[in-house]
Amino acid sequence: MKHTYHPLLPDVTRILARQPAPNFADGLTTATHLGKPDYDLALQQYNTYIEKLRGLNLEVTVLDADADFPDGHFVEDPVIVYGDMAFLCRSGANARRKEPQSLVSHLHGLRVIPLQDETAFIDGGDVLFCADRVLVGISERSNLAGATALHRALQTVKADIRLDCVSFSGVLHLKSGLTEIAPSVMLHDPALKTDYALDWAEVIELPSAEGYGADVMPVNDTIFISTGFPTVRQVAEKYYQNIIELNMSEFQKMDGALTCLSLRY
Ligand code: GLY
């Protein structure tokens, strides 16, 4: 199947995910104003997410929950997969530093490159693969040394890959507030503040009340969007025939969104 909208990325054939643990509400969050998440409802939402991915004929692996990692179901943060390469991150958040190692034995067939520079840190949630470049958010979770180490690792797959650093504030991860829904068409949550020039793209400013909807997840010719964001839905309909809309309320309470819950490669 052709990867229609994100040419820099190979087609997705495999999904790696991990079930949320019963203590997932002990994870890190800045969204305490949304209240405490409900585990049963979170599991329901999670199972629907996985079921929809399985429906796309992908090889889907779901690891058992691990109570040592209350944020461990956000598997997109500890590892970045590109081509045959899996880059092991080192989060700016101490509490998440052991997650990459816990996934290594599940990265079958991938060349694992650990981040070795001890001054470097990076979370996969800050890494956005666009049609012609990779954006790395410089944040509390990711720094320039982390971006540089990732760039070197990506170059082992594609020597001329372009990587731009995007200093931002206002949201946790870059992808919390900025994703690319179609080549050079970006969805932007106005809560994310940056001086980075997005003049190479068409930027769709979401209304503030729809900011959370900015995290959309393209999987080959399908787009996953969160329920309750009409502007996002309208844009998705312009570019995709296959739209999967999911309620993510319990993960939103833990600063998580669609992309955080899986590794897609
Ligand atoms: N709860 C997601 C994170 O803070 O990393």
C-alpha cells in the first residue's frame, strides 16, 4: 500500500504498543485541570484504538502492561523507528528514563542505536516526520544534543535527511500542538508558541477550544483523529477517505494523544 501523504516515511506495516497499567493515573501530567482519568474507560478507549489498527491489516503487537512504567503505554516517546533503525531515546523526564531499555527485546529486526551522549535528551513525542523534513521540538523533554544525536542516527538510513529544530513552549510535546495532516499542511494548536518559521507549509490554525485535536495520526492511507474537533474533521475529509475518529478523553488527562500510544513502522 502506498504511503500517500507522508513520503519521507516508509509504509507502515507494524505496530508496537503496550497496554496501560492500572496505575497509569500515577504518570506524569500537566493536565490536572481535566480531572483524574478512569482506568476502565481508558482501557476501553485503548482497546478500540488497537482494534482499529488491527483492522488496517497491520502486524500489531501489544505488550502486557507494566506497572513499573505508569507512562509506559506512551511507547512513541522512548523509541524512534525510521527504516530499519530504532533510536533509543533518553527523556528529559527522569521518571521515563528506563522505558527505552524495556522495549529493546521487542524491536525485532531493527538496528538499535542507543543515545549515548549523557548531556542529550529527547522524547519521540517531540519528533515529527513531515513530507520533506523532520521537525524536532526543543522542549523540557528534548534538547539540541538529543536532536543532533537523532539526526546522525537518521542519516544512517537516509544520508540527506533534513532535520529542523523547533523551540517551543505552551504544550508538552511538539506533536501535542503541531502535526502534518497532508504534505506541507500543518494543524496548529495556538497554545503552542514558537518562532520557528513554518512558511514552507500551509498552517491551519485551530480554534483554541480544538487545540487538543492537533495531534492526528496518519497510517498509510488512513487518518486517525480525536473525537470532538470539527475543524480537524473538516480538514481530514479534504485529504482522506478513511477517517477513524476516536475518543481519547482519558489519555488527554495524562497529556497523551493518538500518536503517543503506538510505534508505527
Ligand atoms: N504523560 C506523558 C508524559 O508526561 O510523558
